[in-house]
Amino acid sequence: MVFCRDNVCAGIYLFPANDAKVVELALEVDKKLRHGGSGINRGEEVNVPIIKGLEFCGQNWSAILDFKLNGVTAVVDQLGIQAGSDDVSCGVCFVTDSCVVSDMLPVQKDELKRKRSLYCRMMNSGNERTMASPQAKYALSKKLCADLLRSAPDLYGQHLAILQIMNEGDSSCVSTLIPFTAPDKNSLLRQDAVRALGAVGSPAAVAHLVKILKGPVVSRQYDEDEEAAILRREIVCALKRIGDVSALPVLESVASSTAEYKSVREMAQSAAELMKKPRVSK
């Protein structure tokens, strides 16, 4: 039995099943959640994620949240049970690893079908994109950049626009993406823009990414889930993907720093080692 109370997800599992015992335990847990009790701290502030949107990632759905959080996205039906198909879906929830539940974001089956279809078209058009002429590719990139700028201040619209640039764009998009990595931008958009710069793969982005990475870690370096840690990991990944050796000194510096997130140090070390390897010409 799984149920929600005050943004907490509670699950009770009995083997073999005993319906009466399950109901008794559920009522007991529900009472503790409402009034307090062993293991229940009432009144404490809990970060409940807010779902900004939903995207299809090939195998499953992924909620777009107002801040980075580990957990699971679930598309549910009217009873709050995970939906078996788009036709019975009515909302999306996000459950964290500590059992905090977001408020459900209503969705319609037509929206889900449209996003599935869009993802499939993007995947199927891969061969066509590689065959496009440089002029056609530049024209498309220019249009995508214009779409990104026009989508402000719609956070979800900007996210989708950057995702398209990530899949379609070229070096002409770098100057449009770079402002979205600025500290005054939404943290999710900053991560999106850094990923897109890595996907575009232009050396023109390296100096800017290196500049951000050179900035000191000013928060809790032991907290690997902080927005700063996530962004720095994305930057290292982008630099590794671009592969420009001009980033090597800062990657080595980050890898040996005692004032850096452990995960970032390890990723920087891996990226630096890869860049040092001689490239084999085909």
C-alpha cells in the first residue's frame, strides 16, 4: 500500500499479504504523520520540489524541477497510481529519495503523445541532419538561436529551445548560449547551456567555460548535490567533450585542488588524462 500525506510518500509491504494488517498499519502511520510520533518530525522545513514541466527522455519521463534533486518522476492516473498508458494519464509527480512528494502537475494525454512524437522525430532525423549542407545547417542554427531569445521569460520554453540547439546547433550558437551560463540565470538553464556548449563542441566556448571553472568554491564542498557542484561537473564534461587542450591547465589545477568538490576533482582528472593521450588520425 502506498499513500501520501503532507507531501510524504509512505509505503507498507507485507508478505504474505494480510489486508487487515495493512489497513491497521496504514492508519497508524497516517496518524503519526498528522500528529507526530516516533521517527516523525513535524514542523520542520522541507524542500518540496516544484515541477516546471515534463520531457520525454527516450525510455521514460523526466520532470523539470525548480532545483536539482535526486528522485523519480511518475506519471499517474486519476487514482494516483502510475499510469500504464498516455490515455489514462492525468498528472505527473516527483518523489525524492527521502520520500518527499511534489504537488502533482496536471498533464493531458495529448501533450504526452505530442512530446513522445517530437522526441521520435528528433531521433529519426539524425541521418538527415548529418547530410544537410553547411548553409542549411547555419540557417537552422540561426533560427534556433532566435527562438531561444524569443522564448524568454518562459523557463520551460527556454529549456526546450536550448535542447534543440544541443541536438541541431553549430558553432554559430556559442555567442547566444554563453549569456545563459551567467550567475543571474536560472540554475537549470545554466546547466542546459553548458551541456549545449559541450554538444556543439566549438573551441570558441572553452575560454568562457574555463573562466567559470577558475572561480573558487565558496560553499560547502562536501555537498555534492549543491547547484555549484552540479554546474562545475557539467563544465568539466563540456570541456572533455570539446577536447581542446587549452583547457588542460585548469583541469589539472581543479583535479589537484583541496578546495574542490570530490566529484569535480575526479572528473577533471579523467578529462585531463584523456586530453594528454595522443590522438590517432583516421
